[in-house]
Amino acid sequence: MEHHVTLDSQQITLPTSGLWPKLPAVGGVIGVVGLGLAFLLQGEDPQRLAFSYLTGFMFWVTIALGGLFFVILHYLARSGWSVVVRRLAEKVAATLPLFAILFLPIPLLFMHDLFHWSDAAAVAHDPLLQHKAPYLNIAFFNLRAVIYFAVWIGLMIYFNRASQKQDASADFGITARLNKRSAPCMILFGLTLNFAAVDWMMTLDPHWFSTIFGVYTFAGCVIAIFATLILMSLRLQRRGVLEGVVTGEHYHDMGKMLFGFVVFWAYIGFSQFMLIWYANIPEETIWFDHRWHNGWQPVSILLAVGHFAIPFFWLISQPAKRSRFAMTAGALWLLFMHYVDIYWLVMPTPVPSGDHHAMVAQAFQPAATDIACWLGIGGLFVAYLGHLLGQGSLVPKADPRLAESLTFESV
């Protein structure tokens, strides 16, 4: 264990001028206007608004969940290098109570527009939905959502409060306790994330399932949080914050993690596709068929090239992972591709058409509500995150491994 390290307050606190202190106000305005426009633009197609809202929600909540994963992983791995960016991840994870509120429109307003299995008439005419009814029913769906958010928010509060307490008390034993308790916490996180991904995205098409869907969603979460941490650190350093704290060595390691999970995402995605393609069972291949026709073929190709091939060759070299320009471009691109990925998962879902029980996959037709929901939910996320960033230190200044992190050299 290292000794306590003293840092200049200007290095580790949000500046009092410029855009950063205005984030709560600016983000709040964008959020309210964006969501207001989304509801105004729905016109006579409230179902499209439901899918736009779910897509925007899943994009932003996966960033927050990625932050929670990063914090738990930090203690599980007893990591030293990541100390200087852990507090940023803690603050990203601390937005999870906001997402518990933003989730409410899904069961209250959009349930029947999104989830075919929530229609009693549809269930009555579908033996498969009847078989799945003990799990796929509205009451149990809502109860599971409460459990997911309770677990996530509980884990976030536990780790964040312990981290803040350590700043005040300089009790190095707190880190040791969190190290020991991180393993069961990671199991809880993994299980709830997996089931939430299944509930909120996979059951949009209740006739299809994949045992690897939750892992695929997890891979996207990790890519999103590393891209976010890179961008946050770089932007803060433009205002002199974290200068001499987060160095090229840390960007190199975050770049390696970003690169590694790009490969992991591709591996999981290809494994899911390859097994379904090889078995060639209509009940399984139909999901990919929906994402290859009706205008979705270019999006599927973009995912393969843009979410894997381009970032793979962009991030594979050591100079790129030490270049601020290359890391900024790579992180922005991967966040864009993460949105494309969520869009691709959600939007082609079959919906009732004509005959109430006939299901037709949605064509690729981007709508203004897609942008409005993304901006609306994202604006509120940025507003709350800006508020959290303005509270206290941006670095866990009493962490026993802080000195190790400050002098870290990547290999």
C-alpha cells in the first residue's frame, strides 16, 4: 500500500468558469426540449415514439451501467493504474437513479407499443406466448425492473459512499474491504445486467432468444464507458483539470481496454451469428433476416465494418493509443457505433400490421423522434452528471494506490 498523496485542488476539482459549471443548466434545457419535441413529433404514430425512446434510453443507461462495472472491476482486480479515473466512473454510475425515473415511461406509456407479449389478445392466440406467460407478464416484468434498479443503485451507493468516506478519513482499510466484497457484487451486477438486457430488448421479439444476448449487451456497456472516460478526461484536461494526474500512460491503458472490448464485442456478435447461421433453424434465423432486409442490410454491414474493422485497425497501434487526437476520434466513433448497435437491436422489431395478430418487421426509416429522444435523455444525463462532477474531488485523493497510479507506466 502507498502513502497518502497531496494534489493541488485545481488539478482535481471542476473549474468554476467556462462550460463545465453550466452543464446542469445547458443539459437540462436540452433534455426538456428534446423530450418535449419527441412527444410533439410523434404525430399519429405513438408506437414509433416508443421505439425511439427505448433506443435512446438503452444507449445512455448502458453508459451509466458501464461506469458501475468499471468501479466494481477496479476493486475486483485490485487495480492501481485506474485510480485516477475511478472517481469519474463513480460519478457516471451515480446517474443511475435518474435512469430509474426515465425508465417509468416504458411500463406506464409504451408497454403495449413495445412488447407484443403484453397484449392479452395476442397471448390468447399464440401457444408460445402462453408457454412464456409465467415469465413474460406485465407484473413480473415491472417487479424485475424494480429489482434491477434496486441492485444497481444499491451497489453504486455502497461503493461511492465508501470512496467518499475514504477521502475524509484516509482509512486504507476501506479499499481492502471493497476488494474482498467486489466479487459477489460483480456476480449481482452481471446477473441483473443480463436479465435486464433480455427483458428490455430481447423480449421485443418474444419468439426469438439467444443465450448470449446479455453478454453482447455487456460488451457494448464496457466499450461505452471506456470511450466516455477517455472523452471526459481529455475535455477536463483542456481546462487544466487532471493535468499531471491522467497521463499518456493512462490513455494508453484505456485505449488497450477499448481495443480489447472491441474485439470481444465482435467475438460475441460473430459467435451468436455463426451458431444461428450454421443451425439454420427458421425460428432462430428470422431475427437476423429482419436485420438484413427492408433497408437494414447497410446498417448490418456498417456494424461489422464500423464497430469492429475500423476501430480494430485504428486502435491496434501503440502511437494511436497515446495520441489525444486518435483517442478522441476513436472514442467518439465508438460511441456513435454503440448507438447504431442499440438502434439495430431495437428498431427492426416486428410490430402488428393489418390483422391484429400478423407481425411485420419495421423497415429502416430514421425519424425525428429518434434524434429528439437521444438528445432529451442525453441532455438530462449530462445535466445530472455535470451536477455530480461539481461536487467534491474528481480523484479519490486518499486511495492507498493513488501514488502508484500517478507514477504508472504502461507496457
